[in-house]
Amino acid sequence: MLRSQLSLQNVTRRYEDRTVLDAVSFTVKPGEKAGIIGDNGAGKSTLLRIVAGADRPDHGEVTVVAPGGVGHLAQSLALPPHATVRNAIDLALADLRDLEARMRRAEAALGGLAPEALGPALNAYAELVARYESRAGYEADARVDIALHGLGLPALDRARALGTLSGGERSRLALAATLASQPELLLLDEPTNDLDDQALAWLEDHLRAHRGTVLAVTHDRVFLERVTTTILEVAEGKVTRHGDGYGGYLATKAAEHRYRVRAYEEWRAELARNTRLAATNVARLDGIPRKLPLSVFGHGGFRSRGRGHGAMSRVRNAKERVERLTARPVAPPPEPLVFTPGLGGKASADAAPPARPAHAAQPAAELTDIRVADRLHLPSLHIAAGERLLVTGPNGAGKTTLLRVVAGELQPDEGTVRTRGRIGHLRQDTTAWAPDLTVLQAFAHGRGGAPDDHADALLALGLFHPSDLRLTVGALSYGQQRRIELARLVSGPVDLLLLDEPTNHLSPALVEHLQAALTDYPGAVVIVTHDRRLRADFTGSHLELDAGHGARRSGAGRLAVPQPDVRGQGARALTLAASA
């Protein structure tokens, strides 16, 4: 029995002057379902390509034992637009297609062999057939059809050009073909992208039933909970293995945080104790005379102060301990992410918000007869102070357009928009910072004082290390740039939060902190998200925008959707119209 399906020993991979993986070592056992997590740009895809043999490490050893084949789903299809669906399927089934071709050649050669050569040839042919049947090769094309149906692409024409498919359709095609190859080792890079809830449920059931080994790069927390038995966390060039699935990973992270808090508090207490000890003994030492009068010399009532005096020794020892503790400080644990409630844009950030009943609060935003070309038509929308609003709908329904209109970044062609207080907008796309701007300069942009004045505030969030502050934006991954946006958002008072896919490109651990911060935030929140966990945990109102189908069926082009009010004051109707 195999002890490991794959192993990496001291694997290092560099790109130019950046080390992505640094002396990484771990093993994966046969049958394990491992989720690979981390921020975008941390090296997750690089790790998967190295395991697949599509990339080579600069140093170290990679061992993969998979007689039943390896299936690698990359984030994009390596085929030109004029290639067909059949070409994509054949590429994913390359191992099986090669075995089948060798079988056919062996069959054709049997007829012309001499009797003495026939036996060995039959044995070789039988071995090929056995390998093909062990991979269920005869049913491979039928499995492709089943997978395409499960992933929402039934009856896809094999002759269709890939260039006529959308990006999401190409991704689902590649995933279906990779799963259908039924390899012993499945390597999947973001397999949940572009899947609806039904397709996700089918994928999770399929992978749980897979008898081989699975390594999947994903940000999907529900997928991690339902499928994985092991978590491989990629961060700062290292890979850390966590057992007991995603729940075990979260438990380990919580324990690490408690340890950091305890270590920091113990360091502070020890530093304070030795500082007090030094000060106390200095005071005692000051009360001891340096020399005694000759009249009492030698009588033993008092002892003159000298280098060997106990108080002086204690002062010296305490000062030495203070110096050691100060020279090797324990970093404080990051503070929890907290969204700061605003004050209607009137009071200072230090003032306490005025107490007033919820029903008397002014609305955070009011929209009337909004139209933006053919992207959004919204007759009315009222967002109450403190309200939670989840905006859903298919791609192209106008979700991002709505948030930009509320934020004042996009002027509607028709209608009025009224907002009150400060608005914080986390966009899908990061701000186009100048590439030579440092992390600290980007965070401090538009704020008073020098950038260095804001360093402590940024570091306290735990989103960046001290060494990261001088990195330029151009050298950052997309996930790190997203952290700058998040840091700016949580470090100032906000009355209305507009969050457009807030969990994109962030590690699951950071997403957990972000969701906790949203739970405690008392202001109004409008969220657009595909994150299943965030949607499942959401409590509040729901606005569903339609890309055209629902409005066309209604005839009038409008739908009234009753929703519960977040303050428990009954139901309200969100009137909306379709956009193209």
C-alpha cells in the first residue's frame, strides 16, 4: 500500500527576483481530498503546476505516484479559439486517447505476427486493455456527457468552436472533461469558478465519491467544508498542512491567535515588572548614603553603599532584562477587523453618535426612477439606516452598476439619487494606483500628515507585515492590492457600506474576519456576492435584479418582491425592472 500519493521535498520556485515557493516540503496520502488556500499571488497555481509536471522547481524534488493517471485543470484552456469542443475533450482525455490508440495499433499488428511472436504480443495487448479498462476508458465519452449535464452544459455540440463559447462555458467544459478522465490524481485550479449552486452541488457530490486523490485550489469556503479532509495553506513562500478539513484549519488559526495574544501579554507584563523592579531598587539605592561619618564607622548600624550592595545588583539585573525584552519584542497580535460606523458626515470621528430610535433614523440612500442606458432600470429603492441589503441576479443584470450609482461614481441617465453620510465602496476591481507607489503611500493617500504617520494604523490591522509597507503596488499580487482597499475601508468612519464581491481574491481566513466585522457593523450595508457562505448567513432584505427574462414574462417589465424589514417592522416591496 502506498504511503504517499505525492511528496515535495525542499521545493523552491522563483520568478525573476521573487521567491514564490521557498523550500516547501509536504506529502499527500492516497485518497486525501486537499484544499489549497491562500491569497491570490501566494503561489497556489504554481504549486499545482509543479505537481502536475507543467512547471519545474528551481530546487528540490517532486515525487508523484499515480499509475491511474493525473488530471490537471488549469484556470484557462490552452487551446486557440478555432479549436473545437471535441479538441478540448481529447486534450483532457489525452492519457485515455493514447492508451486507446496503442490498443488499436497492437490489434492491427496481431494479424501479421509469426506464431512464436504472437504470445508476447497478446500479453502486451492484454496489459494495455487491462489498463484501459481499469480507467473505465470505454465509458469516458459517456462520462463527459454526464459531467456536462451536471455542470449546466447539456448536449454541447462537439464540433462547436471554443471561440463561440463564453469564458464560463469554456471553464465548465474543461472541468467536465477533466473529471471524465477519471484519473487517480485530480489537480483542480479554482474548479468552483463560474458554477451556479446546482452545478456546485453536483461537483461536490462527484468529488466526494471520487476514489482517488484530489488537490483543489479554491476560495470557496462551503466547498472546503464539504469536500476537503486536509488544508494546505500557501503563504509567504511556505506551505502549512492542516488536518481535519476546513473546520480543523479554523480551529488551528483560532488557537494560533490565542497563543499570540498570550505571548504578547506575557511579554508586556514581564517588561513592566522589570521596569518597576529597576525603578523601585533605584529609589532604595538613593536612600543609602555613599559614605558614613567616621564617628559611626565600623559600628555596624549602617552599611555604606557599594558596588556589591544588593539593591544595586537588583537594579543591574532588572535593567539587563529590560534591555533583552526591548531588543527582542513580541509583536502584538493584529486587531480584529472593525468597520467604524459613521456619524452622518457631520460629527468628528471621536464623537459618540447621537442616540435616537431606529424609526427616526434618516435613510442611508433613496433612488427614484433610475435608468442607466440598457444596464439598469430601477423605479425606486429605499435603503434604511442600519439596513442589510443583498443584491443578486445573473451577470449583466446591473448589480455593479447599481452600486456605482449609489456611490456617486456613475451618474444615471435618468432619475435621482439621495444619500446621507459617508459612503465606503469596495469595488470588484482595485484602484488603479501608480505602480511605483508604496503600500503605505497608497493606504495614506488623501489622508492628513506624512505616510509614515499612518504606518501603525495599517500594521495594527494585520493585513500587511512591516516589510511589506515599502513594496510598490506594481510588485503586489491582486490579492495584496485588494488588502489595501480593505484596509482603507475599515480605517475610517462609514455610514453606508457598498461591497461588490468583497470576498474575491482574499484568503478564506481573511474572509472569515471580514464576515465577522460585517456582523458587528451597525451601519447600512449593500452587498453583491457569489460567496455561498456569505449569502447563507445573510439576514436582511433581498433585491433580485433580472437580466431581462423575468420582466419580459411579466409584460409590464416590473416585478414587486415583498421582503422582510430588517428591524422586524413587517414587509416592504422592492420594485424593480429588468436591464439588458
